[in-house]
Amino acid sequence: MLHETLRFFPGGDRAVEVELGDGMDFTLNFTVHRLVAAIREAAIPAIEDIIPELASLQINYDPDRMSYEDLVREIAAIYERIGTGISGTLPSRLVTMPVSYFEAETTACIEDYRRTYPDKRTDPDLLCELNGLEDRAALARRHSATEYWVAALGFWPGLCSLLPLRPGSRITAPKYNPPRTWTPKGAVGIGGALSCIYPDRTPGGYQLIGRCPAPIYDGAQRLPAFRDSLALLRAGDRVRFRPVSAEECAWIDAEVAAGRYEHDIVEYQVFSVDRYLDWARAHGEKA
Amino acid sequence: MSTHSITVLKPGLETTVQELPGRIGYLEQGFPVSGPFDKWSFRQANLLAGNPRDAAALECQFLGPALRFECDAVVAVTGADMRPKLDGQPVPMWQSVPVAAGQVLELAAAYTGARGYIAVSGGIDTPVVLGSRAVFHMARVGGQALAKAQILPLGAQPTGPRDLLAVPEAVRPPFPTDRTWQIEALAGPNDDWLDDASVEMFFSADWSVQAKSNRTGIRLTGPEFGFAGRALSKGSDHGQDPSNIIDHGYPLGAVNLAGQTPIILVNDAPSTGGFINPFTVASAAFWKLAQAKPGDILRFRRVDREEAARLRATLETVTSAGVTVRV
């Protein structure tokens, strides 16, 4: 899925999109993060921002300090130096997120959209049909049976793109077209082969399956997990979904409202890329 | 209450504190750059107020605020013509205006343009969040839009006599009289997802600004796009619609195509997403997007990186300290 060489696409006079490959998979995304780390290490003064994404990265730069041509040459040289092999370990926090599948707020949001677009199939039913799942319980089981790799953050502060790590846990879905104008805070969605958690009430396009009562974004930094940042997750973290009942969901909502909720975050783990790939291959499917 | 402050009597429609260069370095976590939408007017306002040109100042959208000064200061109003009044008496835009403690500055609805700027001597001194005072109000980063009775702290006021300055008309941002804007834009990053005729069409059609436009995006109405092979025969990871692509970064100023609706991504726009960006507005032309009102017409003129660099140099000149004159 990796291209032979990097492909560069200028985005106006201050940005360039660097495409590494075509597809959504762990190996490609890990290669993106390796390249981003190497670019950061090179500390090129003209670079203002880097956005790592699933199969590409975007660099914002000051064109009055470095020309597009020089920047592209520099990035290509870094990529050639680091190569495309993937191995090693990296620190990776495991964040367990309680989720209430098919709960009231997401159901109301889906129905609100369907009042304008009555032909839109209800999200969980569409997902079951497209992925050969017999019912909603089977959908929830498959969705919660894997750890997810935080491949990228973007679109909104803290919004995460989650790739399932367990082979066979892939669920795919088309995105809404046109997009929704609103989505409940904490909603869990599936689009393409990705899951996401909506950090706030925002527009959106992923098919909705439930809601996490514990926030992944806290602009006021009230909860302990947000002491250092407004956003909970970082690229390279892993997320696991823990299904909870409506009662437990309501209890967590109340704990969050009271400023007492403590997130379940395991800080001491490392992620071994080689061992992960071996494990994924042993499970008989491409990672 | 701090003596160096402003009290908000009326907040206006969506008035925010903005600062340059904006929130740099946090796009990877999804925080937009924010900052003033019309950098040209913003910087000139600061120069007139005696500030560094990038200091924190106020951006007003469509309808301006009413502000009571709790200290003597110098203020400057630029950008959209919101008919500023001091204690009910009209005051000129594009020049320094001395105000005394207790006086009230009030801006009305935009007569021409869409966004007005108010700079105050000493700058606005709200807390720095993730490296900037710029407000991304939709996610409450750096604060929110101004609220009634809010108190805005100001930086230290210079002492002694001050020069009163003006920006000559020739170096102010030129607003068209026929509500038609020429916007310089570059092809890419994803122009290869459209068919050739649609690339040509983008640069020749009239595009109307929709009412649902704000600091996240300028929505356009116009003709339909046709797609190239890359958009029509692609892996399923890219999504179903021809305009879908595997999630990628969004450049500032990108013309983002969601289905058939082009949305120009501006200061508070999403950092990433799953739609193509066939064109990108030249950075020196962003200010025009800030001043285009719903119903205005945009016409895009294709430029290359060299011309975009010349436009940046011109903008740099007209926003440098040398452009002001004493009054």
C-alpha cells in the first residue's frame, strides 16, 4: 500500500500534502508517524505545523523562509534516510472508554437527520447489513472486541481516528452525505474503516452507534485527566471500548457533571510493533 | 475592576479576541490556527492604536459591540464599515481616536464588508491558551465570543503624548462597489480528482457566498463539478462519494468539496477530514473572504506560487508601520 516514493501535492502557498501510500492500515500509518518524528527531529525552522494523518501528512511552512522546492527536497531526503522498515517499541497509553451502545441521544440525532432525509437508513441497521452482522448485539460485540490505535487527531480539537488492531474486527461504513449539522458530544461513529469519538457537539459524517459519557475534550480542564491538555488522546495511544448499561452511563454523566470522574488510563505500557505484526499475522489476516 | 480594562455593554453578533500569528503548533491535535480573518485590516488597526501590528485586538462579525472604556486609551476601528460612534457621536475609521475613561464606543451593523476590527492601545490582555490569545469560540479555546458585562483587561497604557495616526485610503484594503470579489487561488492539492473541464469551470464561474458562512468556512453556490478517474475508481477506504478521500490534512484557504458544495476553509476550519481540496486560495487573498457578505459573488483567478509570493510581499508592505501618516 506504500508508494514507491513520496508524492507531494502543494496546498496553496503555505502548505504541502505529502502522500506516503493509498489505504487505511496500521503499517502505513505507523510509517507516517515515523516520518513525522524524523522531520520534527530535523527541526527545519520554516515548518510551522505538521499534521500526521492516516496515509499522508500535511506540512504548513513559511514560504518566505524556505521555498516549496527546497522543502520537498529536504522531506524526500529524510524519508530516504529512515527507510520504510517498521520495528521497535514505543510508549502507548491504554485508555478504556465506557460506551453506551444505541442510547437515547445518538438515536435522537439519527432521527433528527432522517426527518430531513427520510431515505437514510438508521445507522446501526445499515452497519449490520453492510458488515454481515445479524443484529445490533452482534455489532456491539464486534466493535468492543478490539483495541484501537489512535492513528490521527483532527477535524476538531481532540477528535480521534481509531484503527481496530484485532484482525477481523474491521467494520466499514459510508459517510453521511450531506454531513449532519450536529452530533451529540461523546458520540461514537464509524466511517470508512475507522471509529471515532466526537469530542464535542459538532457537525459530522460518521454512522453513529453509541455515546461515551466520559469526555475526550474538556475546554475548561475541570477533570483530572485534562490537567495538562484540553484534549485527552494523543496519536499512538490505544483505546478500548467498555460497554455499559444506560444506568451506568447516567451515573458517569453525573460524575462528569460534578467534576469527579476519573478516566481509566494505563500509563505504563509500551507497544511493540514487531510483536503486534507477528500476532496479527498469526491470526490469519493482514494487519 | 482593573483600571486598564473595557466593559462589554453589548457583545455584537460574534465579537472575538484575535491575535497573530494565531495558535501555531497544535494542528496535530486538531486545534485550528484561528487569528484574525482579515489580517490587513487587523494589522492596520493595531498600528493606529500604537501597538505591535500582531497584538491582540477585537474582530466583529456583521454587527459590532458597545464597549465602555475604564481608562484613557487610544482606539482604532478598521475593516467593515460599522459606523463607529463615541458617546453617540460618529468617529472616523482608519485613524487613531483618543478615548477618555467612561466613554462608550459603539459599532453598528456592517454597511460595507462583513468584519470590523477594534484595536486598543496596550492590546487586549486575556489569558494565553496553547500559546495564543486567539479565540476559537466554537470549541471555547482561548475564550468565547464576547458576552454582555464581560470585562476585557488591557495591557499597560503608554504614558505621555501620543501621535494620532491615519491610514491613507490608497493603502487600505479595497472593497468592491459591485459586491463582486476577485480571489487569487492556486490549483491543488487535489485538482487531479476533477476532470479538466471542471478545473477550468472553477476559474470562470460566478460563485455566490451562502448565508451559512462563518469563521470555519465560506460556503459557495455555483455550478456542479465533474470528476476524474482518480475520484471514480478508487479503493473503498476512500469512501463512497467521488469527493471522498482517505482523511488527510486541510490547508488553510483550501476549497473543500463535500459532495457538490465547495466550502473555503478559513481560520477556524477543521484541520483534517475526508473530502478533497481541489484548489487553495492564496494566503494574501484570505482577507477578501473575511469581507465578502452572504450573496456577494466570488470569481477565482488562477495564480502560481510566484504570483502568490508577490501578493504576500504587497500585503506585507501595506501592513508595515511605514504606511501610517500623522493627522
